[in-house]
Amino acid sequence: MSRLTATDRLRRLLAVIPWVSGRGEVPLDEIVERFDYPIDRLRRDLTEVVQFVGVYPHTPDMLIEVYLDEENERVRFELADYFTSPLRLSPEEALSLVSAGLGLLGSSVGQNSALERALNKVADRFDVELGDDIEVSLGGASAVTVEQAMTAAREHRCIEIEYHSLHRSTGTRRVVEPHNVFSQNGEWYLRGYCRLAEADRTFRLDRVLALEETGETFEGDAQGTTAVFAPDDDDLRVTLELSPDAAWVAEAFPVESVKETKRAITVTLAVSSTVWLERLLLQLGPSARLKDSTPVLPDSLRSDAAARVLARYQSS
Amino acid sequence: MATIDKLERQMSLLAALLHTEVALTATELHRRVEGYPEDKVAFRRAFERDKDDLRRLGIPISIESRETVDGPIDGYVIRETDYYLHDLGLDADETVALAMALRLIRLEGAEADDAIWKLGGAAFDDTAPAEIGAIAMGPAVTQLHQAIQRSLSVQFGYRGEDRIVEPWRLAFRRGHWYLSGHDVARDDARSFRLDRIDGSITLDLDRPATASRPPISAERQPWEFGSDDDETIRARVAIDASHADWARHQLGADAVVATGDDGSIEIELDVVNIVGFRNLVLGMLDAAEVLSPPELRADIVTWLQDQVA
């Protein structure tokens, strides 16, 4: 932990003093944990600073009294009347709580969970209409799936998932050792070791059609570092020229570069399969042109895909 | 005088301002709060800095005029009702749930720790998961939310033009905040990405928002978007077994009207927006086929024929 500035310590003390006052005697360890206050700094601040804070005329009866027990392990305050309550939450802080809470709550509204009850109380006090004037989505997957995947990752439990890979256009069942769950660009992902692919894979949770624990556990550091979804270097890279009505593509997918002129938007993005690209091109039609790709794709990619789909209509 | 820690001096200033009934003048504070330099100019400089520091933490220092023998003079005070936290009535498990949410979701550009400390803090053991997502906060979110709460129009620059918007709703999606509202000049509903707003946002106190907020549209699928007078068409689509599970998952089991022996299905949908419908169908490439009505089938066929070289 880096050195705390005077302001960092003030922010903490204004919350610590009321919390301790409302509780009598409190172990220092608990303050350290709850308020992220390094123990040595805390001890010194209590005995060298807080002890001397008081109001005019600074007679002993006007100072905050700090009582540490003999082992220097527990503390209580007296005469801290003016610090009996913490500073109110600012509108920014209330909105921050609401945003993080709504993001995590996802679609599991109506379950009367502790988080949902807490959010309703904050929202009431700050006149926020949850979901009506503010909504937060960290991904399209159901909150149940996200929660199940997170639990499995935390407890090192293997899961079997039925996964619809849009890249391959098929559904598969596979056993995964889940490492972590994260949200990026508005979608929930699960990163883990896939026993079918025999390699680490990233799965979009909204494409997990079914998820169940296999009963097996796995070894390893489930926590890991937060995996950030990054395209592999050997992924296919394509450059598309988009007309303004297809500008949403630049926002919907993690694009690597965007060039915008009055008449067209040029984006470069990594794609993990040609099926995915075919689908996007057919959907966008005249609004998108495949300008370039590495490795080079046949010029007829779009045309062949269109013909393949058309064949289905002509045969029936 | 031995140097008194800045922290001690600022806490004493805060205590003095909270402990007084009447606003205290700078001169009185100089006398009452320990730790300031004797020299008046040096005191004033330190005092102004302390005030700024406290205000930056959101501490509401009011300036109130007071009658003195020398005439009215500005004094400083912190009113308890402005300072003290309103009891939110949170149960212990509810505070922990909020703290957990803040631990899992990083709020960029916001000091979220303070909010949890004010609620009494929370302790986690080492098995608690690390960060799983991030939301960019910032003054624009708070400002626009205030405008929504107070039903006020806002003005801001967007894509090189000045806009006047009656704000309806803030939504965080696909990693960005969006404001939806009524664009006054265009007399139509519009959506704005907050990080694309140029410069500052002004709340227009003289212009109450009058356009009524439409009901939430989050549940609508892309093919359901449209205005009230758009026609709704019932469409039937055949989907191969390879995509049947996915389609059932996306569209709901109710949409399925027939199931074939090979696992293929047929679904029916109410379509308002043809582009949204086309994207759904083409998303499945040759695993899906529009069966009826003829005009939707023809739309897909023409769309595809235009793309065959």
C-alpha cells in the first residue's frame, strides 16, 4: 500500500470515528480491514492526531479522548460529539452505488436479494427511479448464468456447458474448468480451460444455453488475474468501409482502429472466423464493403455466402 | 509553536465549523483553531487551502453573513443537516452486498471507496472474487441524472452541433453511457453517447422538459422497434436443428410453433422492423429460411440477390 496523504487519512478518519463511536470498543484490526487503513499509520494517527483534535477553548474536556487498551489492540472514543455521524453521501456517490449495484444485479430483479433491497433504499433516499431514469447492463446473459459461472470459478468446480458458437454456427457441449467471469464491452464472458479444445478459451455467457456443475473439481489458481478479452495475434483481421447508417458496428464490436470521414467510416477489427464475417457482411449489405484483410480472403466471400443462403430459397 | 500536522488542523477546523451555532468569521477561526500561522496573510492562505480541501471532499461549508459592530461580515459554518449522513436504514447484509458490488465493478473516475466507508466499511476474506467489470462514471452522469430528476432541459454540443434535449433516461450498455431524450430542434427522440458530448453540459433552469418519457424499451427485440403506426407482420421462419437451441434461448419457447423429427423448428414472430428481422434471419445464414409472408420472403431474396456478384 502506498503512503496515505493527509487527505486520504482525513477521508478515512471521518468515517472511522463515527463508526467506532457508535459501537463502543473496537479492535484496531477491524478498522484496518474495513477502512483499508494500514495498522501503523492508524495507531500513530489515533495517538498523535485524533487525540489532539478539539474545539475552543481546547481545555481537556473539549478534546476527543482516545482510549487504547494496554495491548494497543482495541480503541474507543469519547467526546467526539461533532463526529458522531459520517458525512452524507454525495449525489455522485449515490449514483456510483446504484450503477455498480444495477450492473451486478443484472436481470435478477425481483428476487428480494440483499443487493436489491440495498439499492432500493439508496434509490429512495436519493430520488432515483431504478430502471426508469437509469439502467445498467453489463451483458445480455441471465444473472443466474453469471452467478453460477462465478460460483464455479470461485470454488474450482468443473462445469459442462452447452455453447452456441456463432463463429462456427453450431452448438456444442463441453466441459470447462472456469477461471474467471468478467464483463467487457457490454457482454459477460467466461474464461477457462476447455477440455474439448484442450486449451484456454473465452465464452460469451449469453451464448451458454445450459450450464451445470459436473461434480468434479480442478486444481489451480481460479482467481488468476482478470483476463481481459484480447484478440489473438493470429486472428483474422479485416478492414471494413461502412456508410454512416452502419456506424453502430464501430461501437458494437471491439474494433482496433476507426477512421471517420464525412462519407464513410473505416474500421479494422479482429474476427475469429469467416462465418462471423459472412454473417456481418450479409446483414449490412450495401452499407459495408470489405476493403482489406490479413490473411487475404477471396473477393467472392460475400457473394458465395449470399448464393449459399439463396440456394435454400430457390430449392423450396 | 511546534508544527501541527495538517490533518490535525483540518480536523480541528471541521470540528469548529460543526460545533458552532453562529457562523464564525475568519478572524474568529484564526483564534479558535490551533495550527495556523500567527501571520495574518499566511493564515489566510492556509485557511483558504484548507477550505478548498474540505470542499473537495464534499464537505458543505456555508457562508453566512453576520452583523458585527463593523457592519455585516461573512462567516463560515457547517450545518448539521447538510453534513450528517441520512440514515439509509441498511441492514448489515445489505451494506455488504453494496460493498461487494463496488469491489466487483470498478467505477472509473469516481472515489467509490468513500461511499462504502461512510456506510461503515466492509471486510472481505481473500476468497472474494476480484474485479469483473468496469463502469465509467464522471460529472456528466451526475449532471444529466439531476436534469432527469428535476425535469429540466439540457444543452450540449454533439457532433459539432448545439443540442437542446429533454432528457429521459441514462443507460449503460455495451461499455458506454447513453442518454435518451427528446431533441427539441429535431422534434424527435434521440440517443447520445456521453463520451461524445463536446465540452460542458448546461442545465436549462428556464426550460422545463415537457415531452413525456416513453415507456422503457429495454425488453424489445430489434425486429420489434418501430413507431405506433407501423404495420405489424406475422412472420414464420424455419430453423435447422443446429440453431434450434440457440433460437429457443433467444426467442423463447413460446415462439416455437412446430418441431420436426430431425430437431429443426419453425417459429413465428411479430415483426415491426424489417431490418431487425432481416438481421435475425441472416445471422443464421443458410440454417434459417423465411417461410411466410411472401413479402418478407421476397425482401430477403432480393437483399441476397443484390449481393451475388
